[in-house]
Amino acid sequence: MQLRIRSGSALRGMVTAPGDKSISHRALLLGALAQGDSAVYGWLPAADCQATLNAVRALGVVVEQHAPGDLIVHGRGLRGLCPPGAQAVLDCQGSGTTMRLLAGILAGYPAVSVLDGHAGLRRRPMERVAVPLRQMGAQVETTNGCPPITIRGGALHAIEYTMPVASAQVKSAILLAGLYADGETVVQQPGPARDHTERMLRAQGVHIVQHDDTVRLRPSEQPLAPLQLTVPADFSSAAFMLVAALLVPNSEVLLRQTNVNPTRTGLLDVLQAMGAHIQVGEVREQGGEPVADLLVHSATLRAGQVAGDLVVRMIDEFPIFAVAATQAYGSTVVRDAQELRVKESDRIAAVATELRKMGARIEEQADGFIVEGPATLQGAHVDSHGDHRLAMALVVAGLIARGETVVHGCEVIGDSFPDFVPMMRQLGAAIEEV
């Protein structure tokens, strides 16, 4: 699918981004492990989350879908899943979250499980999950460090593990395996990775404690309680509309019920430090997560610096942040972000390549990039590189470019934000499918 974008129209209106993708994955998996029926509302019916839905059904879990985003998960308990064995591969499609979290769960089962996915997922590193699971007693085989993964689990023991890279997916895999281990599992993380798994497990009655960057979990003596959950709007999806409203002149957009979990809002902090006009109002709790309404006005930005813990807190937002940086006055520098090399695409190389086609002055670094701004972007033919977040970032770039921009490979937007185009049109963006 190709999208044609024309600039010129101010963006105005009030929208709610789709349900949080990270929480949608976890609601299905933890609902499957609960004893009883979990009700999940506002679940994200995107391709990546559909992969998790298909996987839990393949493990014997009945999930009723009363509306695209309203689910009843009939949990089978911690030990009630039915791994299909080595002959039936669990297809994770393009979802790294599905694969890594399932690996943690299946490590606790005395059975053989095989996890695989499409070509994009097969390029992503899986030894970072395999190593701690092996230390816990599972047999885990990867394919040159990547999928497919074969797991022979059962009889796990607790470990204390220091993660070399802050990763919510790796942390979650270890904690989920810890539900099946004897003793206390301890994870030391080098930065503030997302804590959705911890929040959800705590709501299910699991003893889990975090102090600074150390997380401790003791297996529950009682069955996991079912969840009653309304998924908040995904900050990572809202980020595209937020940056678009900042950059398109005379815009004003209200983003309602947006998840503002502090482990996710690094982009918000950086943009505000760069001069963004973003008002955070009506902070409240939804589904165990802090949410707020974000009122965004167009603004003139100054260059910023991103490194260290900030990288972890905005790891999914760098494609759209790079677009914002092209319009900021001065040199914006991103460091310590080498993790971007192993996302759905090599996001450092892909972002630099595509934005240069539009006239951006962006220099690729081993662990980030440097952007000189402001630049006058020109419409161009650009490509998503099979990366949903890059595709949406390029659409936003097209809204501030002179002339017409065509983004190729936009079918991948459905991995996380199926309604991106109609929602942007609702705000006034000139986008059409070609």
C-alpha cells in the first residue's frame, strides 16, 4: 500500500489513540494464566496483538471477542496451557513481544515448543532471552541467535540476572518464567524499562517488588486472579499525532486518555525541554496505569540531546522524534541508542536514509544520529523498510514537506495502528491511498 500526503492544512480536533500495544499483549498472556475469566476492554486489534491472540488460542485458551477490542479470556491457570509440541509451530508473525514473552511462559512447561515468525522477526536477536532462560534450567535453542526458537522447559530454578540491555520484553520473559521457578527471581535492569508486566502481575496477587532498578518476584502460592482491565490509549501511537500537531502550523490537537506511565514518556519530556507546547491535564488511573489528556499546540522547537535512561523511555519513538528534530533550531544529538539497530528495521540507518531523500540534514552514528535543523523538507518517494513506526513517521514528515510525498510499504502500519490514516484525516491531514 502506498500513501500520498500533501501539506498545508492545520490539524485540529480531539482523538483517542488506539489501545496500548504492550498492555494488550500482556492482558492476553496473563489472562490466559489466570484462574477464571478476564475481561479486557479497549484491546488493540492490530496485527502484532493478533499474533498473541492466535498463539494463546493455539495453547488451548478460549478467548471470546465480543467486539474487535472487547475480549473475555477464559484463563486456564498457570499450568493449564497445552503446548502443541514440536510438530506444531507457534507462529508469532512479526511480533517480538509475542515471541519473547511466550518463551518465558513455555520455559515453565515440561514440553517441547517451537516459536517462529515471518522474515522480519527472524532477523531479531533472541539470545538475550535464551541466555537467562537457560540459566533457569530450560533448554533453549535459537537459529544463529535468532528465531526460530525451540524450548524444552520445566523444573526451573530462580536466578538473579543482570540484564546487559534494558528491555521490558527480556525482563518480562524472566519474570514470567519466575512464576514457575523455585525461590525468588531477581532482575537487575540498567535503566527504567517498561513496567506493565509488573503492574499487571501485582494486580493478579503476585508478590513483586521494585526498588530502584531491581525487581524481585516470588512465585504465587495462590492462582493468579483474573483481570478486569480497560486498556489505556497507547502513548507510542499518540506520539505521531502529537508531533504532527507540534510541527504543522496553527494546529491544536487534544489526545484523550493517553497512557503517561513514566517508563514510556521520555519523548514527552524531551519535546517539552525543546520548547513544545504540551499541556498534561486530568491525570487519573485506568487499568492500573496513569492516563492523561494531552493538549498540543504547534510550536517552535530548539535542538535537544537524548542519551542514557531517556533512550529506554522513548525507544519506540525515535523515528517520529527524528522528524521533529528536522524542524528544531540547532544540532539535535541522539546517543546510546544502538538498540535501534535491531528493531523492525535498522531504525538508525532507515530513518537517516529516508529523511535525507526529503532534504533532512541527518548524520548516522553507530549508536544514534545527529540532525541539523531546521530543514525545509521536500516531497519525495520514500519507503517504510517494512517498519510500521517508520512508515507513520514519514507520513508526518510529508505533512510539513513542500509538494507531494508518497510513502511506499504502508501496509505495515496495521501492525500497531490500523486506524492511523482515518484518524489523521479526522484531524484534517490530506492523506490518500494510491
